Amino acid sequence: MLVLEGVNNMKKKLLIITVLIVLLNLQAGLNNPTAMGSSHSNALLLKGIDAVRYNPATLAFSDNYKGSINFFPVSVLAENSFSRNIYDDYISEDGDNEWSISDRKNILDQLDEKWRMQNNVNVDLIGFSVPRKAYTLDLQSIQDISLPVTLLDLLINGNEMGEEYSFSSEDFDAEVMNTASLGYSFAELVKLDGVKELFKEFSVGATIRYIYAIPSASMDDLDKNSDNEITAAYFKLDNVDAYFGTDDITGPNPADSNATTLKGSFDLLTSEGGQGLGIDLGFAAKINKKMNIGLSVTNALAGISWYKNNKVYRYDYQINGYYLSDLEDDFEFDVDSMYTLKDVSDTRKFFTVLPPEMRLDFTWEFHPGNQRLFWTNSYVQGFRNELLTTTMPEFSTGIQWNHKNADWFIFRAGITGGGDALYSSAAGFSLAFSHYSFDLGIENKYLYGASSKGLGVAIGQKFYW
């Protein structure tokens, strides 16, 4: 017997609340419109300041800009765990209030093993390049939260009477950090005889970043009876212990039952400041006039030491006596009242290793008549499922096209499979004049139409010479 069976309106409200937590996450991590337009498959065609984040080795290519400077590229990506047709069918005001078993399965099938919510905002304050070198200054805020799909299953399907559900730190992941990064990139051509016999050009490059943590705005303590204000540049959820269950209230003495019980504890690790270094490496080669290959590793060696006012906040939370009769349309619950701050303690400094990510790139140029057509490809592999990286391989392929008689107009398009998004498509263009370029990129998560789980737009402009 399901405790929430037949309470469809309430289930709909719970799902709406939960969806709004992840709906419209603003993400601007890869905010380069020239890369977004090809679904991030054209790293070997990027020049000047555009090349730094993908493969700094291309800065040494002979056809690169002598200099470039960008002007605040802006990107916004609205992304969530549910496709638009799920929202239209089950969540919007015009959606169906009654969910069948197949409806519930359709909603749950939108998620993988974990319910991951990511938010990455990266703002390029300034960036410019000179021959074989580049300098960047940017701000970044990362939020990476993973919850067990079982939670959504309980919201939609309800829980069985007498069944107990428990969770631990292996089920919950939450990490947030805010940093500024000052980067210096450089590249050189390798002119050894053996290398020159194999490649038309071969270059190596690196980016060295000084990372400084920036505290966020202060927030109130989770315990409404506490006067603490938490100001931190880093948060991490740890030592999670959660229990959820419902007693059988259909027996002879239902008044003696606690009905639904939710309780547990967790630690919140915080730090107000830290600093560190990051090193990105790149290798790129022109095999001949038409084909390029590249290998790069972001965060090959990278980490942040957290040392300022490090604290651990230990919380308990508990709700007892949560009855079906409480689930009325006017039901309200004060979430803050469930948390109790048990202890605050100082902790020693700690170190966060930023997860590395590797990418392989291949580009092939065609010349159909008076046109230039590039086939662009990339393979991206992360090594840990944290801080916006994933062990799920990501493959991207795309094109870049322009007509020789109108080389000021450049068109791009691409698709991606794998990674966090699983599927996406993109398109974009550049209006590239003698020393100025206006760039636009559009990316659609999960291809297009009603299956879309997010839409991104990136706009940028730069001068180059």
C-alpha cells in the first residue's frame, strides 16, 4: 500500500518545488561563442585569446593572430534535469494532474543513477594575446550537487508503510566554491629534425593559473534559532546520515504512531579563503595543410589550499508525526524549523584537488570549389564525477564553413553525445572583418524541440591583428 497513493495534487506540488530547485541553472562556464557554435568541437581552429581554455599550444601556430583582445563574452544556459515535454505534460498549469504508472516511469526515466544539479558561472574580466602568449583574468563560481534518484521516486510514487529508507554520504554530494583566476599562457613550436619530418608544425603549450578564493555574500544559519551568519568561499556537505520511514497507521492504535518520520544529520564544511595553482597542458600539430590534431589536459596539476577561518557546522534534523491529513491544499511547512545546530568547531586547513579533464581534437579541411569547409571533432574524458567533470566520455563533431568570396561570414554547427548532457546540438556564426569579429553561438541540450532540457546563447566580440 502506498502512503501517497491517490494524492496526485500533492505529488504534483512536491515535484514542482523540486524541479524549481534545478530549473534555470545559469551556466556560463564555456562562454566562448566561436566554440559553442560547433558544439565545442573546433578547439584546433580557435585563435588568439579564444584558444586558451581549449588548447594553449595552438597559440604558436604560424597562422595565429599576432594579437587579440576580447570584450566580456556573455553566455547564459538554462538547463535542468527534465525535458520541456515533461514540464508541459505533468507540471505546467495545463498539464495532467493524474499520473499513471507509465507517467511516473516516464518522469523518472529522465534521470540517470544520480540527480545532478550543476551551476557554473565564469566571467572573463579581461583577456588578451600577443604572439605565442596570452593573459587572462576571470571569476568563477561552481556549484555541483548530486542527490539520489530514490528521493524523486519517493516524491512521485510515495513510500510503502513500514518500509525504512536510509541514505549516507555516498548518496549525497554537494560542493560549492567561488574563485578568481589570473592566467598566463604560452606556447612554442618544436623544431627538432625528427618532429619536422612527421609534422608540418608541432607545438607545445601551457597555462599557469594563480587561483584566489572569494567569499560569497553571508547567509543565515540553517538553524533559525542561531544568530550565526555563514560567509564562505567554499562549502562541502559531508558525513550525511538520513532516515525516512512511515509507520503503519491503520492498526488499532494509530494515535500511538509517529506516522512519517524524517531525521538525520550532516556536516557543513566551510572556508572563508584559500589560494592555489592550476596548470593546463596542450600539444597541437599540423599534420599537413588540411589536417590538425591536438591533445590537452585541463587541471593537469591543480588544487586550492583552504586556510582562512575553516569551520565545521554539525546539524541534526527531524520531523515526526507527519500525517496524510496534513497534506491539504493550504498545507505549509517551515523548513528552517527542522534543523538544529549541534556544534561549530574550527578545523585545520585542507586541500581540494581540482579534477583533470583530457580532450583529443582532430580537424580536416576540405575545399569544395570556392568554399572552405572544416570537419571538426573532439573527445573529452573526465576522471572523476565532481566539480563539473564526469567519467562519462563526450564526443563532439561539427563543421565550420565560409565562402572564399565572402570570408567575412563564418558558419558553424555541431552535435555532442555523452557527457553530462548526453545529447546536444549547436549552431552559430561570426561576422569577421579585418580587425573585428562579432560571434554568436546557440546550444540546445538534448537536441531540439520538446525533448530539449536547456537552451544556451553566447555572444562575444574581439579585436585582432
